[in-house]
Amino acid sequence: MPDPTTVRAHAEDLAAFVAASPSSFHAAAEVARRLQDAGFTALAEDQAWPHVPGGKHLVVRDGAVIAWVVPTRADAATPVRVFGAHSDSPAFRLKPKPTTGRLGWLQAGVEIYGGPLLNSWLDRELRLAGRLVLDDGTTALAATGPLLRLPQLAIHLDREANDHLALNKQAHTQPVWGLGDAASADLLGELAAVAGVDAERIRG
């Protein structure tokens, strides 16, 4: 039987990792941080990979991380073990001009990424998280608190919802984030504020 204290510690560590990784960009940054704490050295993409026995290195590109360890007695015949995992997951991605809305409701213009179970996203507190690209090519990670919601229609407006729920990906999956006129609102401003950057500098 595994030690309950060890199991609890692993579970809490996994929960901490998930909480620190609301997007693949955040996940890559968190993985890189943990690896560097464990003695790995970060390299730039265009930097030569050192062939030092016992070396531990990593490279980050966007929301992905490559990390490797060179055995202390490595030679041309040493086998290679490769482990891989996803850092992304099904989600909704903001469109280039995400501030939209109608009939006094402010909405986020999004497109579906991956294959989410759409009905599982209804009536939940949703947040924005990802990477902002600025006008000088630099980037900044951003993550808001609960900000948006995909509201489900009241049952008397869709009597057949319990029999079959059909969501139109363009009409029914644009989250609501407030009240007002879309022409004078700025959803990117919310992201810019939490990232500590000027919204006018955001290019992607």
C-alpha cells in the first residue's frame, strides 16, 4: 500500500501545477521553472545543445517544452528514451478582435480549439488565460479571474433541452462578460490590465 502522506503530497503538487497552468503557455513556463529548480539549464532555440555527460537542459517554444538529460557514460550506442505529453487542451480561443456583443450584452468573440464537450462549458465561471504578443515582439503571460459565462437558456425557452441539446458553435458559444456597448468596450484591456501592459501595444 502506498504511503497516504506521499499520495497526498503528490495530489497536492498536481493540483498546484494545474492551478499554475491555465494555458499551454503557462504550463510550459511552470514546467521550465520546475525543471530549473531541479538543476536543468534553459537554452535558447538557436543555441547549440551541449554534449556534456550528466548535462540537463531544456528549450521552451510557445506552449511546449523539450527537456533532456545526457547520461554520465553516454556514447554512440546509448539508447534514447522519449516521453511525451500534451500541454494544451480543448478550449475557446479569442479572435483577433474579440470584443463583440448584441442587444446590450458584451460578449467575447471566440473560436473553438480542439474538441470540447460544449455542454460541459455552460453556466460555469470562465477565465481568460494565455500569452500576449506586443508591438516590439516581446510577450507577456496573462490570466484573469472568473470573467465570462456561457449561459444556458431557461427551460421554457427550449423545452427539448433535456432530450437533446444542440449548440450552434457560432451563435451559442460566444461567452458573455458584461453589459454595455461593444463599440466602447475593450476585452483586451482586461487582459492587458492583469498582465501589466498597455492594451494599445497588443498585436496578438
